Amino acid sequence: MARFIGLDATKRNPITLPDGQSVTNTVHLNVAVSHPQFSAGDYSYFSHFQMPDDPLSVLAPYLFPFSKERLTIGKFCQFAHGTTFITSSANHPMSGFSTYPFRVFNPERMADYGELPARDTTVGNDVWIGYGAIIMPGVTIGDGAIIATGAVVSSDVPPYTIAAGNPAKTVRKRFSEEVIGDLLAIRWWDWPVEVIEAHLPAIEGADIDALRAVRV
């Protein structure tokens, strides 16, 4: 039996129009990006109006191959145009009288910046980050969270929380604590894709009783 949606984590461009044309400004990050300090789970995508060959160059422009920090993204995340991760390699020294990165201009002294903090940034599963949001270094965004358009996230966002503003603050929880606890235990994003598609009505319709009943 053919699957209802036919999700395919191996496609660089996961969206195909009815006429068969591939939408090139949306990419699966696990396919489109190869970087030693970056990982993304299946089905997580990034949309950008003029997608470069290297999507990470606009999504996380300060994450270099020599960076000490990591950017880790879970499954089924959705990143709108303008989403930007400011990772730790963007930092300047702040303990002295000047923040000017003098030593960057001498390759023999760049290693002296090893004392700068290298904080990993982590995004959970099924996270939606809206247009133009900025994620600062070292932040953890929990499963199911929503980051509003233009938000600047400088501290952790709990699971299934909507955050907005600069700096981003909690707007509200998406569901009750009981339902959130169940969703975090169920972890539908880890199910085989065929099982996910078979239970889309429950996922899309927020039918927690139906999800609780699924046996994988």
C-alpha cells in the first residue's frame, strides 16, 4: 500500500509541485549539509528564498570546520527564511578592556583565543522556528517548541513552549503539562515513517488518546 504522504528523508529537496517541479529553496538539512560540527535528524528542513549550494553558510554562518562548538538539530524541524544560528565562534574576547579581536589578524596567534567559551547549541525534535529568528550561542530549544518571527533566543526554551520577542520570553505552553509529558514519552518522531503516516490524523488532530494507544 502506498503511503499517504510518501515522506523521503533521502531527498535534498523534499517538496515537489503537482506539475513535478522540485522546490529548490527548501532542503532537507541532513542531505544538503556536510559539516564536522553539524548534525540534523531526518526530515528537518530549511527554507530560504535564494538557497545557496551550502545552506549552512546562511543558517549558521559562524560555524566553521575548525569551530569547537556543535550545532545539533533533531528530527522534523522546520526553519523559515532568515533563521540564523549565531554560534560560539562569533564571540569576541570580553574579559579585557577591548573586545577587538587583535590576534585574529595573525594566524600564529589565533590559537590564543582558545579561552573563549565554546557552547553547543541544540534544537530538539518537531521545532518550528519562524521568519528571521536568531538563536544565540549555547541555547537548547526543547521538543515541540515554536519560536516566533523575529525572536532573539538567548536562553533555553522548554519543550512545547511558544517563545517570542527580544530577548525571547515564554508566551505560553502549547498543551497541558500532562499532555506534554506524554508527548515527550511517546516520541512519535522516532517511529518508523510508515507508522507516523498511518497515525497522521492523531498527530495533526492533537488526539493524545490515540497516540497513547499506538504500539510500535
